[in-house]
Amino acid sequence: MIFPERFSNLPEYAFPRLRSLLDHHPAGGNAVHMTIGEPKHAFPAFVPEILAQHVGEFAKYPPNAGTPELLQSIADWINRRFGVAVDAASQVVTLNGTREGLFNACIALCPETKNGKQPNVLIPNPFYQVYAVAAAAVGAKSVFVPAEAATGFLPDFANLPVDVLDQTTIVYICSPSNPQGAVASAEYWGELIKLAEKYDFRIFADECYSEIYRDEAPAGALQIAAELGADPERVTIFHSLSKRSNLPGLRSGFAAGGPKTIAALKQLRDFSGAPMPLPLQRVATAVWADEVHVVENRALYVEKYEAADQVFEGLNGYQSPEAGFFLWLPVEDGEAAALSLWQETGVRVLPGAYLSRDVEGHNPGKGYVRVAMVAPKKEMTDGLITIRKHLYRGD
């Protein structure tokens, strides 16, 4: 089968690569899966009742951009969470999870050229793989910007060469970051937004982990943009109920930003997007309006942070996550560590290099493994203890 040349240099997706690495080896113990960020906590108890009440609406075509009630529920949540008033009808569009929006936003909003040349899309490295695929789909050049310990595990966009910034049309940024759990401060957002204003590019803020944190809620890109009085089209935020509410299968997400931005996303979605079924939109409307279950969910993750910190206390290079639910553990070689861990203990983790790209011979994820802290606390803690004993025998 022949694929377009622009997709020819894309690496295999992380999880098929992991299966190729591990699956032809037997597990060295009872399998413990700590690779995929699929939440395991309970979702809100009221979900089944609402779904049952509206099950008859599966017989109706749903509105593509979201029901007025769902859009308003999302707008109200944005106002409560970030203190930003957005117009539900013109500044919000529903999505089937953030991945759809992060991909389609690049198609809808990336110009074919900038200053007469191929546009750049800036991507943190490591990164969520859809960013690079989206850039390739529009024929843009992906510029991978390291997000390593030296930069606080966030990309330093400001120190890129001027000629790179001049050609930049879109910047992808994840905060809290996957996989490192780093949080962009209000100052970081402010500097990035000012950079975007100076060089005329858009910011796609992937904030799907924003409701899982320790003490202080992470600042949001839209919040800081509003405080700075930036162009409302400059920043688009992406959120979902997958992590916030333990509903990854609901596929409820949204994008919010300037009216022109959202109009472009809606227009593309009219042709290519699949709307959420009405019963699921009814559920999402109620879930975005409820915060009690979010507080309870966050408390469970705080307990897991504390458990992880106890297990890895004193480990050289261990960085306790500020937010999110991943550990980014330093090892000599992520692939070798993941393979030996699986073969000798049955614990399954993801090599960091599978989430990163080689740039000039350097892969910032090679010396790490990613561990998802989504299992129940006891199971998760036992897995972490196994990891500590096996991978760090001398520490």
C-alpha cells in the first residue's frame, strides 16, 4: 500500500511498538499493566440513570457542535474553573475526546504557507503523538523542542532561532504535561502568549490533565490570555471528561477559543466530524456541571502521589509529578528497562523513547520509562515497589 510521502517518516505508534517489544516474551510474573493512561477510578454514580432516561434519543440525529445545554454547561465550567466568560454558542465546540480536536484544529487552522514558506508546527519532545501526525497531515514541518529536566520538563520556545519562530503557525503545549507531570505557571503561559503575539502564531493548549493535581489548580492558557488582553483567536484550549471524570469511553471533550477559531472548527466538523449521540451529550451536560466527584477523584490521586514518593524516596533523579497521573522514571535505557521488567516481574511500563523523537542524535525520552498510576492504590503501590526493587537494585 502506498502512503503519502509526508507520512513516511512517522514512527510506529507507541503501543504497537510496545507489543512488538514485549509480547513475544513471557511475563516473569502476574501481568501488571502500568502503560496506558486509562483511568480506573469510579465515574459519577448518576451517569447510568441519566443515560437510561435518554436512551430513546439514540433514535435521533444529534447536533454536530453539541446541544445548547451541553455547550452552556461547558461554558459555565470554564467560567467557574478559569474565571473566563465565553459565549457558549460561538466560542465552544464539542469533540469526541481531545485527540479529535487536536488533530482537526491543525487541519482547520494551519495555513499552507507562512511568509511564502512551509509553516512550522512546534511540538514539545516528548509529546502526545497526534501533534506530529496533525502537522504531517497539513504538510507543515514539525519542530521538536526538548522538554527535559534542564527546562523544568517544559519546552523553551522563547530561545528558538528567530527564523524558526518567523515560520511558526501553531504551537502545541500540554500542561500538566504528559508524560512528565510538569505544570506551566502563569508566568510561563504569559511569556508564551506574548511570544505568539510577537511572531503571529496560534497556541493549542492541551489541558486534559488539568483537574488532577496536588494542592493548587494549574493556571489555564485561556485564563492568562484573557488577563493579558491577548487576541482571543490566539489561544485554543482542549479538555475532556476522560481524566477529570474517569469517563474515557464517553468520548466527551471540547475546544474553546475565539469565535473565528471555533467557527473554523465547526465548519470542518460539519463535514468530517462524528457528533456525540444525544444520550451521551445529556450525560456530559450533567458531568461538566458537577464538581463533587472531581474533588473526590483528585483526592485519590493525591494519595497515589504520596505513595509513589514513599516508594521512590531517595532515588537519584526521581521527579515527583506536580500533576497528572504518570511517573517519568529515570533509567539507563527505557527499552531495556521495560523489557527486563516484563521478563523478570510481569510489570509492564512504556519506554520513554516511544513518546519522543530523535533530534540530531538525541532522544530526550530514551533514559526514561513512563508509568501510569491509574490502578487501585494497593495494586499500583505493589507495582511501584516491584519497579523500585528491580530497576534500582543499587539505590
